[in-house]
Amino acid sequence: MGRIFTLFLVIAGAAIFLFAPIVQEFNVFGDLGSKKLAFSLYLFGFVKLAGGYVTSYRGGVAVHLSEKKAVLLPYSGMNEERKKFKIFRSFRLISLETSAETGAEYFAGAAVTYAALKSFLALKGALNKSELKLYLTDGDALKVSARVVAYFQIAVLLALFVRFLIKTAIRRIKEIWKKEKSTV
């Protein structure tokens, strides 16, 4: 009887681990005047995973994770880096809150961007989960803040990882076959 109960606990624990939602909160604040973008990433809303700010430099973008550590991303390699982030498709949106404060100079662009974002969210069925605010202020400021709360499941990430491994193995096998055919 003890073994069956232990087996049940192991199976139930594995199911909870694989399928329980893991909630992440991503906060971002950008100011065009200072040309900086600050960000923070939290797990379950209180465990800080990462934080820092992003600045531009000649030829790329610098992501500052601390005062002494920065990651330089050149503009030339961003298209290849973008392809690596397909994992974000496994995240599901819980809520989105954005707020933009803009002067007359940037108002038209900000209004068009907000209208496009509202249309996109409506198409995805996430408009009722979002709160978009646009404020017109004096001066030529453009400040944007956003809070995105999303969740993912370990099972989905494992499935994506297995898919990646299979694609990599198939690509390697094809490369080996091409080498063998070219040597024959």
C-alpha cells in the first residue's frame, strides 16, 4: 500500500511540476529624452530574475545588467538573435498595461502605434486583458511604461526543447549525408 501511495505522489508531483503555470512579470520604462530603456523581470511577481537598462552605442545596443556587466548586441547580428527567441511563443498573456506620455511632436506616431496595438490585441483576443493609456503633455517628451504579466508551463518548454533537438539532429544527419555524397 505504501508503494502505491508513493507512486501516486511522484506522478502527481511530476504533473503539477510540468503543468502548473509559472507566472512572470516584465516591467519596462523608456524615456526618449534620456535615450534609455529600463527593465525588470520578476518570477511570481516578487522574485527578481533580471533588471537593468538598455542604451544605444555606435553600431549596436548595450544591455546593462549591472553597473559592471553589460552585453553588447551589434545591429548586424540582431536578425540572427531574433530567430532564437521563438521560445516566447509559448508564453500566454495574463495582462498588459501600457502608458505613454507624449508631447505634440510625437503624438501622431504614438497614437498610430497605440491604435495598431489595440487592433493587434483585438485580433488575438487579448484586448479585454489589456489597459492602454496615452497622455498628451507639454513639451517634446516621449515616455513609455509597460507591465506585461504572462505565464508558461514547463511541459511546453520541454516540448519546444525536444523539437529543437530533433531539428538539430535532422540537420546534422543531412549535413553528414551531403558530405558522404560529395566524397563518393
